[in-house]
Amino acid sequence: MTQQTLKRIELKPIGIIRSPYSDAQNMPIQGRFKDEVEACAELLPEYEDGLRDLDGFTHAILLYHFHACDREELLARPLLEQEKHGIFAIRSPYRPNHIGLSIVKIKKIEGHKLYFTEVDVFDQTPLIDIKPYVKQFDHREHTKSGWIDKHFEGGQIPEGTILKA
Amino acid sequence: MTQQTLKRIELKPIGIIRSPYSDAQNMPIQGRFKDEVEACAELLPEYEDGLRDLDGFTHAILLYHFHACDREELLARPLLEQEKHGIFAIRSPYRPNHIGLSIVKIKKIEGHKLYFTEVDVFDQTPLIDIKPYVKQFDHREHTKSGWIDKHFEGGQIPEGTILKA
């Protein structure tokens, strides 16, 4: 790999996420497991035009920085079990580059603010990107989800999808 | 927003994507529209352990840097139509921070190399993260895809999903 390829990349947050979760207490491990709580992605005002027409979509993909995360692990325990897995096979924040991804449900857009539900993000999280969730691009049939499937056998939602602390 | 929140974030690529697409010719706008072509995400060897157990998943989410992209636009034309939309309502690379996202189909993992199909990424693209695609986390029912839905009415795949140049 060349030096050019591996050169560092500098990102500038486009805004912040304002969420009712100041800590993990009662936060879902993924937004769809607790879908009534509302949060807001507040963009810097200069990015407001970028939100145009996003209100025609029901869902958006947020990319953000796990800013409270101070270490990297290559093998780590996910929230659903005690077994360790490779960091690229789980959704833990302790991953290289500390980038998080959430699919959220759009409630409304007002100016430079996007209000949404299906929240699994801490308050004050720096926002890096918003993409429309597009069924025709992003949905996959006939998937297997490795170590995760056993926790959802029979369509059950397992314990541990809502955090205790 | 505080200075802390808006502070710049430095990423280090975890590897590169080796793809047969050196330019846009014949590349699909999204990987699922041309699913036979194979590519490889080659991690730096020190990240190999992070891939453990990813082979139990059928699909992965790749995050990468649109390294060939030299400008930002807040309103831009998507590949499917001439109408301009907000950059956060389309998947164009000309977005702030130039971060791309692809859902790919895992073929095999050998050492620090992940081979996949459903490729829509240029050769030599710097890789930032790999996440498992998890149906139980990432699938959404009853979605609307704004300006995009009309192009897929009746389940048709529109012209323009495979690039000409």
C-alpha cells in the first residue's frame, strides 16, 4: 500500500446530535429496540441546504464520532454476550477510527435541524454525515448475521437490548 | 455548539479496497445492481484479528474515503436524474467529509483480506471501517425513499444504474 493511500484523513463535524441519553442508562443497543425516544441532529447553519428533500425519506443513516471512546480493541465483547469477537464483526465503539452508524426514523426537518426517533446515540455526539436510507440500495434479502442470529431465534427480542447503566 | 464538539477528527485508513473499477466505466451506482464482480478489502496486517467471526455474516458495511473527490456541494445531481437535491438526500461523493458507505456481500476472508461482491467502489479507495450488516439492527420495513422511489416503480431497475463513463 502506498503512502498516498494510507495518508491520514481529517474530518470536520457538520453538527452535533442532541439526545436525551447523557449516559448508557436506558439507551437501546440499537435504535429500533426503543423507538419512541426523540433526538435532534443539529447541523451547523451553513449546511442547511444539504437537507433539502431529505424529508421525502422515512429513514436516514447517521455517521458520527464515538467521541467519548478513548481506546481501540481488535477483539471485544459485544453488548449481547460475553464472547469476544473481532471488532469488525461487532458494532462496538472501540473500533479503529471510532465511527458510529445509526439508522434513524425521520420525524421532521426544520431549518438546519433534523428531528428523529430510533435513537442509540449519546448527547453531544459530533455528526459527520447524513445519508438517505434507500430501500432499493440498502436492503438485502437472505442474510445471515453470524453470532447475532442465535440471540433473536424465533423472532424474540433478547434481554440486553436496553442498557442498564 | 462548543469548540470541543466541533474539533477536527483525524482518521487513519485501516487498509485499501482493491477493485476492478479504475474508473466509472461499467461500475454500478450501487453494488446490488451488478452483483457478480469481485473486489477485496485488504487490511493492514495489524488489523487481521479484527476480522474474526465476520465470516459468519453474509454481508458487511464498508466505510471508506472518496479519495478522488476534490470538492463539496450542498446541492447536487444524483446519478439517477438531472434534478438537484440536498447532498444529505443523495448518495453523491461530493458531500462534506467525503465518506462513502457500501453494503457488500462477503465471499471469503483469508488472513487480512476480505473478498466481496456487490462492488461500487474505485480501486485504491482508502478503507476506514468494516461493520457487520445485521438484519436485526439494519433492516427497516415500510420505508419511503423520497425522490428515488419513482425510478423503481413497479419493481423495475431503471436505466442509469450501470455507469457509462
